[in-house]
Amino acid sequence: MAQDKGSRIIASSSRSESVKLLRDLLRVRSINPPGDEAGVAELLETYLAGAGLETKIVTSPEGRSSLIARLDGPQDRPALVLLSHSDVVPVEENNWSRDPFGGELAEGFIWGRGALDMKSVAVMHAVALAELARSGQTPSREVIVASTADEEAGGGEGARWVLDEHAELVGFGDARPAPEVISEGAYGLAGMLDRPVIPIATGEKTAVFFDVVAEGDPGHGALPPQRQAPVNLAVLIEQIAGFATPRVHPVLREQFSTLSGAASGATAAIFRALASPMGGTVARALAPRLRKAGALGLLLADSTTPTRLSAGYKSNVVPAEARASFDSRLLPDTDVDEYISSVDTKARRHGGRVTNIDNKGFGPVSSKGPLFEILKQASEELAPGAVTTDSLSPGITDLRFFRARGANGYGWIPLVLTPELLATIHGHDERVGIDDFEQAITVMSEVVHRAAT
């Protein structure tokens, strides 16, 4: 038997069952594209139905399956939604040292695509809900597990579709408060300071994808015209790509203030300066250095990155058009329309234009209510001496769809990762430590117990 600080007991059989469930999920090749998340939904449904929970698999018009399970409770309080996604990104199998879809146990780890992002989290959520159901305690609110499809391609066939068509299944209703949601967006980090840092993401950057088309005069390569589309595109990429003027978002200001109290020496001084009223000036001076230090530096500015280039069809023909695709990540308080307008203005100065705009949607920054405090307390129990702080996520998650509808959403996963393990997310040899995973199961179960009883 294992017992955590909150005195709830998780049987060793449940731990073994959790490892088996994760291994089974990792063997489902739910790569997006094409997705094929049905196998994940079915495994989770079987497990949760076995605990006596009400389950439902809903399928989008494109055939993408999402699993919803619920434990009934009073609806005058916000439902507690435990949100994960069932799809995974592709793999380069030749670069893995183990089968990425084998669910192998080796070297103290469970290996496979999705071991961190985020099938292990789906298991944490499922076990937490099952343990609460088996405890016989009467919940103080409805508790819902949602494992949705298509997150890795923007969520259009998953969380967004579920909210559009089945919002009542995930805690929304005319006569009830919007739910509180726990999902991805932040892991505990080892190596930033001399003790772990465990962020709780209350918001995230907005993703906007678009193309810039540059125009010029066509011609022969031996008789190059004066206005050349590839040259114009190169100029535009130089002007558009990179980082906007650094600034300190209010969430980051609070984070830097918290970190300054846990750091020492020059690091503490930098954090204090970033948290001060002069933080924007400090950010502009230190931004290049901070970006090299990791994701925290990437949260100090909007970023725009060219991701695809295309031009021409023959080596001796100058094309009349050249195109670049861009991936922009904007801080929550950036006006997306104003940003796109500014890019289009630059493009038109050089005979170009912005097209194919794909705004992935955004949600406001969530307030810090009682659930935030429960997550903070659990973080401190997960890693004694850890520094816990609210933060922003540099990447987009399905939480944005819930936040946009008024839910408070928190990105929080009870795992503390080294930089090496963090790099395996969307990389090679993704894996989660067995002991760490089992501890995370216990901590997540305690969080759900505290938040819903």
C-alpha cells in the first residue's frame, strides 16, 4: 500500500492497473493525422465503466472519437473537468531506441509516443475519477473526465466540436456556473533553480498561422527582371520573422516576483528587475539571453517563425510568385487583428499580401480561485521545497476553448521533468518514469478528492 500526505490510500493493485492501462494506450497508434483515436476512447471507456461511471463516446462528422465520463454531483457549483487529448504527433521510428508504440517497460521508464503528451495524464484523470467513485463518498459537484480527439491538429474535431455540439456533457448549461478545468500546459521543471519549479498555467499564447505571398515579374534566369518574387519574399521574411518588442505580461510579472524569492545571486536580481515597474525595459535588454535559457524567455514577446517556403517550378525560370508560411505565437493581450494588419502593411510595401489566415482561437487568462490553491498545495506536496507559481503556456492547448466560454482552466501536470525528458515531448524516445507516474497518480487522485468532496 502507498499513502500520501493527504492520508488517502491508493492500493498497489490500482498502481499496477494504472501502468497496464497506460501501456495499452501507448500501443494504440493514434497518430494525428489521421487520428484514429477510437481505440484510446474504447480502452478508457472500459476502465471507467468498470468503476460504475457513466460513459459516452461521441464521434465528430469526420469520425473522430472523444470519450466523456462523469460522476454525478450537485450542479450549483462548477463541474470539475479533467481534460486530456488522445491523439499523438508522428514519430521518426528509426531515431527511437525502443518501439514508439510498444509501451515497453525498461530502465525504470514506460516508453512510447504519448507517454508524456498526454496519455499518461489521461490515465491520471481516469484513475482519480474511478477512485473517487469507488470511495463511496458523495461528490460536492459533478466530476467529468474528457479525453478528446484532434488536439495536435488544432482541436477542430475534438474539444472545439464537443463544446459546439455537446457542451452539456462537459459541464456547461444555462442554469449552472461554467466549469473548472485541469489539463496540460505546464510540467514541473528541474534545473531552472536549485529546487523544482512547478508552474500552473492560467493562460497561453495564441497561435495564428498565415501565408505571405510576394509578387514580381516573371522572366528568364539569364535575363532577370528587376522585380523578383523570391527576392521580395526574402525581404519580407527578414522584416516579419522574429520577436516583437519584449514586454512583461502581468502573469509573468507575478511569476518573476515569486521566482526572485526562491533564486539567489544574479538570477534573483534579474527576476526582481523583471517583476519591477521597469520590467519591460529590462526584458528588452535581456530578452536574447533569456530566450536561450528556455521557454520562460519565449513568453516575453510575440514571435513569428517562417515554417515553409515555396517558389518556382524550373531552375532557369524566374517565378511571378513566391510564398512563405508563418507560425505566430502571440501573448494573451495582443490584438490578433491589429497584428495581422501590421504584417499585411509590411507585405504590401513590397508587392506582397497576407492570405490563408488561420487563427486557432484564444481564451482569456483564468482567475486564481480555490482550485488553484488546491493545485498549489498539491504541487508543494509533490516536491517538498518546490516553487509553485502561475504561468503562461508558450503552446496552445484545448483549454483555450473552455476559457473562451467562461471556464477557469489550469494547465497542471504533477510530474517534475528534467530538461532531457522535457525534450522528448514531440521528440524521440518519449518516456515517463514509472515511480514518477505512480506518484502522479496518487497526487492527482488527492487533488480530485479535495476539489470534489
